Amino acid sequence: MSVTEKDVLAALSKVMDPELNVDLVRAGMVKDLKVTGNTVRLKIELTTPACPLKPKIEADAQAALKAIPGLEKADIDWGASVRAAPGGVSTEALLPGVKNVVLVGAGKGGVGKSTVAVNLAVALARCGAKVGLLDADFYGPSIPTMMGVHRKPVSRDGKSLEPIEAHGIKVMSIGFLVEPDQALVWRGPMLHGALTQLVRDVLWGELDYLVLDLPPGTGDVALTISQQLRAAGAVLVTTPQDVALADVVRAKQMFDKVHIPVLGIVENMSQFACPNCHTVTPIFDHGGGKKAAEMMGLAFLGELPIELRVRQSGDKGVPIVAAFPDSPEAKAFMTLAQTIAGRISQENLRVRPPMMAAVPA
């Protein structure tokens, strides 16, 4: 009894991607299927290289293929292709090679938003994605310091700027273009124009994710982005105490008004573990981010602890994910990146229905 392509697709249609809650065939993940006698070769293309559930998907796919009567050998090549967020004309015109714009925002300053943005971008790149990082916090651009970049970008054609590459990602910041001691006293129209230029006139190239570090609050920059770009979603950063949570509620309401989906909430500085006695202290309370997420019907993306090495790494220009990749803090950021990548895939699938692979007659 010979095996057919229809048999293979029927078997794989029973294998679910647990994050997307859709089977591999309907999601269009089965590629390059070839059946030769009783031997099968195919490629399974995940929706992100940061997929944390690949081992389960791989085990389920192998089990499904082994159950096909007559199949003697199955070779699976694994890959990943990040799906693009459905965008409008403005997104395609300004960022033609960028698949997903990810906003990192906060209702107030001082919650570690830029630290999250930097380590999220580097973590996604370490997973194998092509990543850019845009510092859109014009009044307090900290990305140059945290990424260890202090040189100015170049323009070979006199029209477009080339982003600076550091720690595996492409970086651009208004901090590269102004003197460190120069205060930016800009009103809305100037902010609008500067942000548009940093998006439009930078040679980002092909990117899976462009992470934008927004200024805190609900001001002009976030509104400009909502008008110019179709963001895949926003990540809200908060600390556990009540004053920060009240502000993150307002930030969520702003994104709702401008029709940008909120991917979830990150609780930063959730607790401190003493390096000497190992006592865990919730300096800014604990669990408030999760409660806020539940109250607003959002996903809780995880907790990040207060850790001296995170601050030291940022000050030295080497994000913790790059400086100490095996540390518990770096692993927490890697898990966060995988969770956010999965949420983006879910959101893109929700907006754009899954593809159905052609099943041979």
C-alpha cells in the first residue's frame, strides 16, 4: 500500500499549533511536500523562530506521520517565516520591508520600559528573527547608552540614513542625531515630522519585527504612530504598585481609541532576591500587573525581577540578554520574547484568516 500526499496532509491536519489553536495544514505551515514510494519529505514552517512550543509540535507531527499505514520513513525540515501584520497603505509606504511593528509603551516613566524594549529586541534576534529597534522616546532617548552606540549614522546617498547595527539588531535613535546635552523642546508638529523621518528615511531593509520604544504617557508620538503605521500590537510595561497600574489603564484606553491591539502587560521590577541571603522582597508590591491584565481582559506576559546585573548591563551598553545569556534574568527576557512573538502570530491570524493547503484529489 503506497502513501499519498493526501494521506500525509490528512495526518498533519490533526496536529495543532497549541498557541495559534489551528492545525498545521490549515495554517499553511506544511511546505515542499514530496512522497516517493513509502518515504515522505516535507518542511514545516513555523510562524516565528521564537516559537516556544516547537518541541511539542515536532513530537506531535512525528507521531502523526508514524501512524500513516505503509509509511516507512519521514524526513522533516524545520524552518520559520514570520507572517506580516495586515497593514494599510501607510505602513507599506513607510516600512515596505518590515513585517511587524511592535510598540513598547508605559503609562508613566521609570517603570523600565526601555530596558524591556532593548532586551526584547535582542532576545528576538537571538531566536533567529531579523529585528530593528527604534528609539521613539524623543525627550529621553536612552537606547544609545543601553545599546552601547555613540556614533552618528551615515547616509551614503545623502537622502536616507543607515541604521547602526549592535548586538545583532538594527538601531536608530534621535539620540544619534543630537548632542547629548541638547534639550529637545519640541511641540507636536515637530515630533510628528521627526518621527516620520526616522521611520521613512531609515534603510531598515527586511525585518521580521521593528520594536519601537515609545515615550511614557499618552502624548503626540503614540498618536502619530497610530496614524502612520499599522502596528502589530503594543506591549504595556508596568510596575506592581497602584500608581503605576492606574497609568497603565489609561495607556490601554489610549491604544483602544487609536485601534492598536494591546498584546499584553509585563510586570517589571516584580520582586528583588537578595544575592546574599536569597530572601525575596516585593519592593514595589507584587502581582499587580497580573491583576491589571485580568481586570482589563488582557494577556499577562510575565514578570521581570529587579536585578543589579540588568541595570549594570544597560549602563555598560550590553543588554543582559547579550551580556549574560544564561542568567535567570536573560532567560526571563527570552521567555517574554517568545510569548510576545506568539501573541503577534495569534493577532495576525485573528485579523487574517489562516491559509488552507491544497489537498490533492
